[in-house]
Amino acid sequence: MTGKRKARGRTSEADGTSKKPRLTMLQTNVSTCTTANNGGIKNLTVISGNAGRRVSVRKPGSKPAPKPVQSVVENNKPVIRTAYLEQMPEKEPGKDHGTMTDDMAIIKEYAALKAQFEDLQKRYDNQDAEYNAKLSGIVAHEAELMSELKTKDDIRRAMLNTILELRGSIRVFCRVRPLLSGPTPDLAPPHYSFPHRTGDLGETRVCLDRERADVTGQTRVTSSEFEFDHVFPPSASQDAVFHEVEPLVQTALDGNQVCIFAYGQTSSGKTFTMNGAKGAHRGIIPRAIETIFAYCEDMARHGVTFNIQAACLQIYNDKLQDLLKSPAPGTDAGSTSLAVQMRGDVGWDNVSGLSTQTIAEPDDIQRFIDTASSRRVTSSTQLNDESSRSHMVTRIMFTRTDAGAGPLTKPGLLYLVDLAGSERVKASGADQNSKQFKEATDINKSLSTLHKVLQELKAGGRAPFRDAMLTKVLMPALSSANGRALMIVNVNPEPEARAESYNSMTTASETNKVVLGGKGKRARRD
């Protein structure tokens, strides 16, 4: 053997275990050699050119034992110990280490990603805790605001009820329409004046000049002054009228019973006041619906919802007809199966068989009004080519539900009534037609009964609700201790209508100062 070899076996001083033997080649021209060492390795094969380098020695055909990967599990996640990285052999620059190098790169990349993830997780946990703290504060603040809102809403309702009570359970407005043949609606019509006194809250008085014959047969001009809660001159807009009506709509939303009716002779503007036209000429009914929906949308943000149901009927010849249903072929307008229940336990829903319609948006009410108006009974008289010969009653019901409290046990009710003309039979020419005479007689009878009911309520007596179909239908609102009523007397300013205008304003002024549901207080105007 020409080459020399030297095998060295090392023993650990700490634990006495043997380390792998290493072989140092002294010459480069020997390819094989045989040696004996403490590892018992023989017949070694050495690659030429490795002289002077330390190489691993193993038995032919055997594989090196892999080093154990030291790892532990923390929080259900494997954690690679740094010791494993330290026991890896050092890389030699410029040398391809193959799979070992790839594993090292993956491990280091994993360790870097894990550190980034832990940092992100920590930041997320901190932000999540901060968010939860802020959310808890917002929820607590919202609960505080809701409680404050409920308290203020209760105060508002109490104040509104007090104001309406001081004003009177029933209020009377007077509206003088413009002259149809006049040059401008801003001018006061002849024979009318609107005196304004110091301390008045707006216009409250209207004067009517009439020509009357005295006992000597001479014609004299007499002036009569009427006082109401509010007077609207011919220049008053639809918006100005509704501005005074709006508090009553609000108190109906609060769960009270309210009745608003337009009273006056034919062609005095009752239907225009209640229904109106499109755009700025909208009447009380469409404006009331708009106000209702605006309030509902505002309260919905605070957990309060409303269900709005509407019904419409007419009273023709003292009979009821559902205006949301077409009459059967061959039957007249008053031949439907509606009936009024007068028992005390019936409550607000006192008309059996009356159909209702859900009002989901403000536009629904216009279609509702158009349908009902097209089925209302009209006829031509000496005062109007299309005179309404029936009372039209629109009933709107509100069911309020508060979040966490449930629905109110008693719904709010709003009756909007367009009464038939109040003129005398002779003035309309109905005495020349048997059918119209019957219509006019029933109209005047029901209006007279309504006047008597209001007067008895003022005196605290027994109101004759049963004497007319109109007062039977309106009984839930007029007999309630929480009821509110508004009469709007409409006046025709034409010179030939002065006698009927005088009668209408006289009846309306007597209705003033009535307290519904018993005794109450009323503020003095002066």
C-alpha cells in the first residue's frame, strides 16, 4: 500500500459516547484502503483529489442517520427551536448544498412569516379590544339617548294635549274662498271685512254686511261680526290652512281620536279644502298623509314603527256605502251591507263590513281619494252642476309599536269628513225634484243632528248620537274624553250667497267652545 491513512476516533468527555470517525487523506493517488478503528469500519473507498480534507466515513451501502428535529407544541401550533438551526452545518460559499439549502430557506421564510403573523395577531387583538370598548360605549350612549327621547316625547305629547285642551276640545275655523269672478283673490270680497284687534293671534274675526228690510219696509245694511279660533281670508293658501290643522294630525299619531270636517253650503270650497288639487293646491288629506309619513320615517330611526290603515265611506240618504267597493249592478249607492255598532264595547271599529287599505307610501292616498271620489253621489242643482249629495268620511287608523314595548293598546284615529252642502232646500231648487228633495232633507237632518250633538256635549247632557247615521259613525271621536274635533266652515263670498253664508257662520259660531268628553278648560281669546 503506497498511501498512508490515519483514522481517528473521538470520544466525548462529557457523556463518553463515541463520535463518528473522520478520515484524513495524506496522499491523492490512493483510491482504496483498508483501516481498522474504533468504529470497526473497513475497506473504505476514497475519491481521488480529496487529500488533506476531512470526509465522513460510513459502511458501504448504509445511509447516514438523520438528526432529530427538536420541536414542541405551543397553543396547538408547532414551534421550531433555534437549537435545530444551530446544529445545521455551515454553508460553504459558492457551493450548492441541494435539498438541505432549500429546507433551510423554507424554514427561515416560515420563521419570518410566523413572526409577521404574530405581530399582526397582536395588533388585531389590541384593535379588537379597542373596537369592543368603543362599541360598548356607543350602545350605552344609544340606550341613554333612547331613554331621553322617550322622556322628551312624553313631555311633548303632554304639552300638546294641554295646549289643545286650553284651546278647546272642538275648534272652529272659518275660510272665505276667493271670488270666482273677482280681479284678484287678494282683495276682500264685497260685504266682507276682516277686522284685526290687538292681542289677536292671527285673524279671528270676520264681518258680513247684509241688506235687510226693517219694520217700516226700508232697506237697511246691518253688519254682523263672527269670532272663530282662526279666520282665513280669500288670500290664504292651502299651506296656511294646514299649518293650523297639523297639531291635530300629530295628536292622532299620539294615539288620540280626532275628527276634522268641512262644513258649509254648496260651492263654498269644502272639497277643495279637504282634497284640493295637485302641487301647491293639495288639501288637508294629502298633506296630512305626507306629515304622517315624515313623522313615521323619523321615528323609525328610534325603534318606533307605525301601521297605517285607511277606509272611506259615504252617507247617502242616511245609508252607508263603502267607497272602496263598487256597488253591485242594479243597486243604488246606499244598498251595501255596512252597519254601525252602538255597543259600548265595540270601540273605535264601529262600522262592521267596512274594507280597509294599507297606506304604504304617500302616493297611495291620492289613488285612494281618486277611487273614492269617483264613486261619490253627485247631482246638478241650482247652485252647482256637480253638487255632492252625500257626506264623505275618510278614516285613517294608526297602530304604533315601540321597540321593546309592543303596540299601543288603543290606536290613533283620524276622521276627515267632507260634508254635503248645508243650504236650505229652496235655495238649491231641490223642492222641484222629489229625488233631490229626499237627498236635501236627509242632509239637513244629519247636519242638524250633528249640531245638536255638539251642543249637548257642550252642556254636558246626553248627546243624540243615534238620531243620524253621520253622528253614529263619528261617535268614537266625538264621545271620547281624549277626542279632538275641528270644524272648518267654508263661506261662499258671492253676493247672492250672503244669506246662506250668514246661516253657516251662525251655526259654526254656536259650535265654538264645546268641550268633548265632559267638562274642561278653555283659554280666553282676549
